[in-house]
Amino acid sequence: MAAGEPTAEEREQARRRVEQYRALSARVDALRRRGEASHAALDATRELLEQNTELHTVWGYRRRAFAGLAEWQDPERRQQLLEAELEFMQRMIRRNVKSYWMWGHRVWVLEALPRPRWAHELALAAKLLAVDARNYHGWNYRRFVVARLRAAAPDGGRAVDESEFAFTTEQITRDCANHAAWHNRSRLLPAILAARDPPARAAALAAEDALVLNAIYTDPDDQNAWLYCEWLLDIQPDDQARCRLLRARVAAIRELLDLDEACRRPLAELAAALVELDRLDPGAVAAAERAECMRVLERLAADPLQAGRFRDQRAALGRQWGVAAQTQEKVAV
Amino acid sequence: MSEAADPPQLLVEKHVAFIQGLDKKQDELEYWMTEHLRVSGIYWGLVALGLLGRGDALDRDEVVAYVLGCQNADGGFGGHTGHDSHLLYTMSAVQILAMCDALDRVDAERVVGYVAGLQDRATGAVSGDEWGEEDTRFAFIAVAVLSFFGAEQRLDVAGVVRFVERSMNYDGGFGSGPGGESHAAQVYTCLACLAIAGRLDVVRRDRLSAWLAERQLPSGGLNGRPQKLEDVCYSWWALTSLHILGRPHWINRERLAAFILSAQDPAAGGIADRPGNVADVYHTCFGIAGLALAGFDGVPLAEIDPVYCMPRAVVERAGLRQWTQHVPAAWHAEETE
């Protein structure tokens, strides 16, 4: 628009593109209204979907057209038709990896296949995540495939869980800011722990703590490891274990702050850990640490992006601990 | 804040003209390529216009007639005349009819029957259409659409709540379904669903509020997941979630408003996903909705309902503000000075 007016030729080209698209769209519409299930219908819908992946009505018609073919009743023939459809999807997904409708169609194909190759689908999902490690659809698709592999596994899915867990370790080791990988790990860990005896379970929990601390040391300001760190408290066996973990964490954070006291997030986490410790074990946080906590929150509230949050927390703590708002206490920011 | 330049303005007239002009672009391929979501486009346009106090800028009778014509024999609505039904468009259609004060023009029983038929009674989950894709978005839509007709009891609401609860994650957020990664837009649909169902008690308020507050980036804009780019549409999804949680002040609303205003197209009107990109009606809607939530007062904006995403007056007229009674008492906004 700002780049100058289109030439007459460009306008003519644009007009022709509109005309062609509308003609194709009208052709598919006419076939659909007749309810035609034929190879002609499959060709026409493919041609239209190649131009526009977002037409859920056309994807739906394509599925009906498949199911209405006489040869659909022959499992061998159906296998061939749907394998070709998977290849078509492969090309399309490469073009638009974020289409809900397309992923939905792929799920339909897999479920309609007489002999689906789930391991192959898992490899495909891995390839996709190698290109874009955070792709929302890629992870959802991976979980869909894994659920099928689990359902078919003779060991109740234990090996699948372990290998998925290892996959998240690999992803986190590559990039410890991968929220999708940490998330998936949190979804897998409870089953992994449940399958172990108590000593092995304790060892596995300790290994999680080591992994998360390592990630925190790699990038103390990244939120992902801290989120997981907070959740690890939830799944400890009891409050005693939680308090032990919190004390260890407070020590680790102090060490971090000694290295670089400009890190904002470790400060917030220090305050959060002390507050939680105080809640679990009243009296465990001494007056000096409480005062430190209040100072930290005041310092954090100076950040214009987060002021509301930390002011609220500080006020709530002040009420709880009976400390006055302490504004007279000057803090070096 | 002390910006040297004049504070940026909300280009009301430009945005009104942009929305009015959407239906006059038949010579552009994009017009035809987006035909399948025309009903949603009208919804986005009407929300933006309603907030700007210009709800009359589109021809009401024409809109109502067109939308009613998108209802199919199964009772659901397609995104355009003759297109297959889907919950996404059924929601938009019902919201449009509510904004046009024409809910009485639709055969409620057919809509209710369509929506109720999409629930899997074993798991509580709701599909978007006959093909069976399940998502927390559809769980919210089912409960919301039925609430317009006072027919929530036609669903197993406790089952829907169980499905939403199973979609809750370690970070306090919600994904597209059980196992799905937390995402600010899914968080909104889950909170809105729980608000209507009166079950906000299942939410981990502190953890989720902190996660949502982290969505704000130095530009002032909000993202949908950690490490992602800011996008104007999250001004709605994330901030309205914080509103429901009683913590809208956990982000910097002035900076957010400035970010949204910077994504306006000063020439053609409309708002883009981020500054410099091409504007569209979706981001125009959620940009203006974000400004309304952020308390932007450069021009008077109508108040927006955080659950139903329509002007509050519309939601009141439809008798749908009961959700505010379901918010736990401790959640009422307690901003500390």
C-alpha cells in the first residue's frame, strides 16, 4: 500500500488470482452439495486445500468423500489411499505447521488406517520438534502418538514413559528454557516415580533437583527451571522433605546472588522460598530473615513491570508477620 | 510516565472505517481466503465497535439476517452460509445475536441440542464438531453458549469441570487438554468456563497469577507462553485472566496500552499483532479489548465483561453477570498502593 500503487498488469494478475480461487471454490462447493464421493472430489478438494489449509468444511467433505468410495471397504486399498494421504499431509504441514484443521485431519487419517505405523509417526513428531522445539501442535501430536503406543504396549506403557522422559531430558539439556519440555516432564514424572520402590524414588527426586539446579545456574533469570523447581515441592513425600529442600534452595540462591546480585529472579525466589518455609514450619524463619524478605520485596516492587505483584505480596506478608509497612527503612536499590 | 512526545492516540475513526471497509474488499484474494470465518470476523468487528461506542456502525438487520442464515440443520452455525457447523462459529453467532439484541430470533432448542450433543459423557470433554477434536476452548464455549439460553443443565457441567481440571498444569496454567502445555489463551477459556460453572475454587490463584504476570515483556506487550514473542491478542487473553483472578495490576497496564497503540495502522486503521505488521480485525478487536481492560482513558471506552468478551451492558442485558457472584470473596482486587 505504502509502496506505491500497483501497475495495471499487477492489478490484472490479482484479479485473475481471485477469479481462479473463486472458480475452484465454487467447483468444490457444487461437488459437496451433491455429496459426491469420487476421485474427482478428492482431486478438487486437494487442489483447494493446497491453496487454503483453513477450510474445515472442505477437510470434512474430503473425509466424507474418502469414506464414500466403494474401494474404501477393501482394507488393502484403504491402506494405500491413506498412506498417500499422509504423504499429502506431510507436504502441507511443512507449508503451514500451525493449522489446527490439518493436525485434526492427520489424526483422522491415523485412526482410519488399517495398519497405522505409530513408531514412524513418533519419529516424524521428533523431526518436527527438531526444527521448532516449542511447536504447540508438534507436542500435542507427539502426546497423541505416545498415548497410542502406550495403549498397545505389553508392559503397560512403562518403557514408553521412560523413553519419553529421556526425550524431555534431551530437550532440556539442549535448551533449558524449553517450557514445553519441562511441562511434558512434569506430566511424565508422577508415573515414573510411582513405578519405583521408595529408595529409587528418593534418588529420582534428588536427580530432578540436581537437573533443575543445573538449569538455574545456566540461566538464573529464566523462568522455566524456577517454575519446575516450585512444582518439585508439591510432589515431595512430606513437609519435612519440603522444608529440607527449601533450606537447600535458600542456600543455593544465596550462592547465586553472591555471584551476581543483579539477578532479579533469584531475589524473587529467595523471598518465595522463605515465605513458604515460614508457612510450613512456623518460626523456622528468624526475624532477620523476615526483615530480609521484606527488603527484597521492596526492591522487587521498584521494577515498574512487576510493582503491583510485589507490593501486594509485601503488604500481605506485613499483615501476616505484624511488620509495619517499613517504608521508613531505606533500601539501596 | 514521562514520554517526551505526545501520548499516542487511539485512532477511533480510522478503526471504525477499517471495520466498515472489511466487507468491501471483494477484489482482494484475502477476502475470499477468509470467507470460512466471516461469522467470527463480524463478532470481532462488533466487539471493537461496541467498545468504541459505535455499535451502530454496521447494519444491524443485515448482520442478523446473515448470521441466522449460517445456522445449519444440525442446529449449529457455520463460519459462512452453507459451511459446516462448528462450536467456534456457534459461539460467535450467539454473541453477535446478543450484541444485536436478537437472541429471541434464533430457535434456542436447536442450538442447545447441537451443543449438548458434542459432550463425551464418559470423560466430560466437548468436541468442536462432529469430527471429535476435543479442546478446553470447546469446553468453555459449550458452557458459555448454553448459559445464554439458561440451559447449562443440558450438559454434565461437573464433567466439563473435571476435564478442565485435568488440563491444569504444574505452573498453574491450562493447556488445550489433559497433557497440553499452558498457554495464555487456553488459560482464559478455562478460567471463563470455571467462572460460569461457579468452580473457580479449583484454580491455584497465586501460582497462575504469577505465571500470567510473567507474560509481560519489556516492550509492554504480552506473550502467550514463556520465551515467545509479544502479540497484541494476548493483551486480552492474559490480562482478562488476571482480571478474573482479581489481579489486573500485576502487570504494567500503562505500558501495555502504549504497546497496543503502537501496533495501530495510522494510515488504513486497524491494529496488528505487533508494531509494523499488517492490521486485521482479530487483533483490532483484542487490542481495543485490551485497552478497555487496561483502563486506557485517552478516549471513553465501554466496559468489557472479562468472561464473555462483550461490552458489559450486553452481558447485563442477557442476564449473564451471575458469574461475578461465583468469584471467591478473597479474590476481589486488592491493589496495594
